[in-house]
Amino acid sequence: MLRSIICAVVVAALVSSAQAQDPDLIVLTESESGNLATQGGRLAGISGNGRFVVFRSNATNLVPDDSNQRPDIFVHDRVSGTTARVGQPPGEQSNGSSSAPAISGDGQWIVFESDASNLVPGDTNEARDVFRAPNPLFTAVTAAQ
């Protein structure tokens, strides 16, 4: 526990120092309240115009009600500062781990792989599948910007 606290303090200090040195360097894995993610992000991708960034994280504090204790795919809008979870079944959370996110050049579509069996009806192959999901932060307004 003490080791985790020390690591978190060191990371926060490094992030603050890096941001002070380079204003273009920003942390994307933080909650809406501005707290660093409880778990790191990895396997990131960026849309062609640099607006949207996708990444995988097991953090539980990036979006409200993330309690599935599984690595999920997230998308962050660098203009609005909003982060959303991608590819969740309607009204529930995925029952498996997701990974390998990629985003289309225009930012409208996100692809990822997952071993969850509840993302689409009839997924009974008990295997990791590849999914395409709409970017929940992409709108006609963001497309025009």
C-alpha cells in the first residue's frame, strides 16, 4: 500500500513537472473531476485531426458507474475535455476484457477486440472478437470542427 502511494506521488510530481515544461504535453487519463486515473492507460490511438484519443484502461474513475473490474476502451475528446467508455451493452457493462483500440481517421468509428460475450446478441463462440462501435463523443458538430 505504501509503495502504491509513493508511486502515485512520484507520478503526479512527474506529470506536473512535465506539464510545466511543455504546455502541449497533457494527461488524458484523468477523471472528469481532474484526478489521475486509478489505473494507467495504454494502447492509445489518435484520430487524423488529433481531436480524439482512444486507449485501454482498467481505471474505475474515468467515467461514472464503471464497476465491471475489466479493462475497457475509452475515448477522450481533446477539445471538450470529455472522456467516454466505448462499446458497452445497452443498460449494462461488458462481462469481459477489451483491448487493442483503434480509431478511424475522421474519429467517427472505434474498433477494438474483446472477449466479452454480452456486447452483441448471440455472441456464443466463447472467443475474442473484433468490434466496431460509434464514437459516443462524435457528433455533426465535432465532424465540422
